[in-house]
Amino acid sequence: MIESLAGPTVGRPASILWRSRTISYEMPRSCLLLFVWVLVEQLGIPLPAAPVLLAAGALSAGGRISFLMALLCGLAAALMADSAWFVIGRRYGHLALRLLCKFSLEPAVCVRRTQDSLGRHRAAGLMMAKFVPGLATLAAPVAGQNGMGYGEFLLFDGIGATCWLAAWLAVGRLFGDALKRDPRLLNWAGRFFGVLLLFAILGFFVGRVLRRRMVLKKMVAARVEPEALKKQLDAGESVYIVDLRHPLELLPNPFTLPGAHHMSPNTLAARHHEIPRDRDIVLYCTCPSEATAAKTAMTLQKLGIERVRPLRGGYEEWKRLGFPLEPVRKEAA
């Protein structure tokens, strides 16, 4: 018994035995790290998974992790997170989207961009979502909100996630193969990889935070309070109100502010010549921090419309305060 167990090790250097045990130990640990990292990112936490996928691909060149195992672990994590958000989106609709956008470091591209993408190209939009910043996590709840079947969602989401994971892992594998040709370069990369990864993540966060601060600063300066707008309406002042919500958001809430015109941001910009210049223009949406309304307001200001401001809190805040609402009117195209 002892000889049969010891037989395969006879004549093998101790360094090879130690290396094989180290690889077998590192592989599940690396896969676990990859699984957790991808799962956290896909759940909506702004923690980039690309550096970890690149590292896994590079490590697969030296056999320290299996390329296929890394791909399967990442795919399992992505599908698990996406399935959870799909169910949440189907049950809670736009409330789930608002929650996800609050976690996002760049909410200005959140809801509408995802809704427009999946509204025009359901399957293709879902498969490409992983490659587009701001859409990766939101695509799942939007698909659930739109009534897509779970089987269809799982198929196209799985294809997209597989392509996304394979692309990053393949780039890392090419980099690892290049380093493998020069052992000195490989040793240097292994020594400083942790530092480079840390700097990459910090740069990602700093860039996003600075950009968000600039946008939020402009938003705060331009907003109008719901109470102030209510006083204007009660006083009989003529205010041009525009509802910027996506048509999908009107399904569960087919009401709007008194006298509001429902138009998409693109339609509003194209018909800017119809907007009166002699009164206040108030825009509202359901995005966190009034992102869509603020961006549209800045676009209209560039077109020469100066008296335009987003409504603080948008539709949800107006509704929460118990202010009057009326059924949505269908606007002429």
C-alpha cells in the first residue's frame, strides 16, 4: 500500500512536487477570488473586474490557473448576479433601477441608456450590455421589468457574459504568454502586479468620483424645489413642464404633473424651437439626482433656452409630497 502510493513520486525532484502542490492549492483559491470579485461587480458594486480577469488570464499561461475554470467561475458569478437582478426587476420595476443607480458612480448614464438599448435590440442589446459601462448591471432588471422570459434572458445574457469574460481572459493570456518568453520580465510582473492592480483600481475610482462631482455640482445649482413649483402653479403662472420619463416607466405610473408634456430628451432637443422662451421650463424624470433632467437642461441651455431647470426629486418626490397629478396625455410626434 505504502509503495503504491509512493511509487509515482520516485525520481521526481522535490521542487517539482512542491510546485505541483502549490499550483493545486492556488488554483481553487484563485478561482474563488475571481468568482467573488465578478459576483460583487455584477451585483452593482462599482469594483472593476477587468484587472482580476486580466490577471487570471495571465496566470493561466503559466498553468497556475485553468483558463476554462476561470471562465466557468466568472460565468457562474455573472449569471447568479444577473438572475437575482432579473427577478428583482420583474417584481419591483423602476425601484430596482433607482437602487442600482445609487450604487453607480456615474448615474447620468443609468436608466434611460439601458432602456433605450434593450427597447430597440432586445437580444443584441442584452448580449452587448457587458461591454458597455453603465449597462452591465442594469440590463438584467430592465429585461425583467420589460417582461422578457427567463429562458430567453438566460440564453442571451449567458452568451454576452461568456464573450465578455473570454475577451478579458484572452487578453490576459496573450500578455502572460509574452511574459513567459522572458522569465525576468515574468518575475518582475509577478513582483509588482499587486501594486499595479491597486493603482488601476484607485485610478478608476478617482476618475469616476471627480467626474460625478462635476456633474452633481451643476445639478445642485440648477434644481427647482417641488414646493416652489407648486406655488407657481397655484398662483396661475404659466410654467412649461416636461415629463422626461421613459415610456416603460409610465406603465406602472400613468400619471404626470398638471399640464406636463411627455417627451423623450432627444425629441425635446429636436423640437426645441417649439419651447417658449418667455416662461420657466421645468424638466423632471425618475433618475437619482435628476440625472436625465439635468443633462437635458444643459443641452437646452446650449440651444439658447436659459430659463430651464430640473425638478428636485423628480416625479417620485412630487408624488411623495401628495401634490396633484393627472393622467398622461399622448403627445403628437
